[in-house]
Amino acid sequence: MNNPPSQYSWQANLPTGTTIFWKIVARTNATVVNPSLVASSPTRSFTTAGVASGPPPPDLVVDFGATFGVWEYVDATNWAQLHTVSPEGMVTGDMDGNGK
């Protein structure tokens, strides 16, 4: 190109309430011969507006003991049995990394 544009843009329908990460890695035809000919930008991010879509996490998980087992209360409307026995212990974790 003799006169490339000074800016490029792209529009997409991104999911709401989602953090997007990107990094630019520049390579040339000579990179195959000399792998040090690579330049990388820092990793950048932004978060789209709104609330993330998708099913909400269980509201409550309860161990009702050996007689009834472990149940979850889903969407503040329905109980669903997760297991028929009572565990020795229960642990929580942030599986999606959202801090909740």
C-alpha cells in the first residue's frame, strides 16, 4: 500500500458486561529466519457496558444431612438435588474469576 490509513476500526456485537483482552504481535517475513524480529504490545483490556448475560449462579447450596443429601436453590424459585449423600465438607470457589 502506498498510502495506508492512519487508523483502522472494526465494529462488532460484543457481549454485555464482558471484559475483552487484546495484544498486538507484529511479525515480518524475516521472522521465520530471525525469530527475534517480533514486537509485542502490552496486553490491553476494556469492559463492555451492561450486565453479563447467561444463567445466574445458584443462589444457595445446602447440605441437609445424610437423609436428604446436598441441594441447590436455583434462581430463588426451585430446589434441585445435587447429590444423595452428605459430604464431609463443602468448599466454595470463584470459578469464573469475577470475584463473586
